[in-house]
Amino acid sequence: MAVSLCINDELRTYLGDPRVSLLEVLRETFRLTGTKDVCGQGFCGACTVHIDGEAVPACLRPIGLLEGAKVTTIEGLSPLGSQTALQAALLKHDVVQCGMCFPGLVMSLSKFIEQNGPATRQDLQVAMAGNLCRCTGYENIVGAVMTMFEGEEVPR
């Protein structure tokens, strides 16, 4: 089966089994490896991408259902060599650990901020609820994101 979709503003066509997950197609066919394959069951959030403007786990989306969809991965979130304000805040405050969960976390938070604007700590905690991380405390991530809204110092 042929499935055409727009990935990171580029028209792409997948030829193959329509039951294969978007995650597998992104990583194995199109070599967009920023989207991480961790749990494969939609629990961890590491494979979060934007599909038609919504943050969703790529591991749960069969490619055959995505004909004509607009998909944005971590590689397409900002132009090559640049950063979004969110990415800059996270980098500035050095909250990245191993990196397995982080692309999905950035994708979830970026969509939340885009849809809701400035947020409270509690809002950000809820927005990150679907993203599991085993390396770090979430409070430093929330603190780094809050600097975008309040100029607040990151708690250490």
C-alpha cells in the first residue's frame, strides 16, 4: 500500500504494510531517529510527534491511517541550526539527561505551550504527565520552562 503524508514540511510516500506504526516508518524508512522507540505501547511518551496539530504517540498510529496527514517530528520542530524558545530554555538550564525521553517531552510541551500560552507549574506538570523519564527530576524541567514565562530562576 502507498501512503503519502507530509513529514516536516516534505511530501513523503511510504510503500509497504499499512499496519506498521508511524514510529517504525519514521525511524526505519525515513531515518528520522529523533523520535525514540522506548515502550512501543504508548505509555512513555518518548515517541510523541505532532500529527495534524496534535501531540500523539507515533507507536500507536498505523501508517495506513495517515494518508494526507501532516506530521512534525523533533527534527522538524525548528529549522536546522536554530532552536525554539522552549529548546533554548531547556538547553540553557541543562535539564537534558540521557536523551531517550527528551524529544517526546519537547514535542508534548511545545504543543501544550503553542495551544495554551504561558502556563503555571501545575499546568506544565499535567502537560508532562504522559512523558516518563527515569533519569531526572521533573521539577528542573518545569523550572526551566517557567523561565520562558516569568524570568524565574531554575530551582537546583
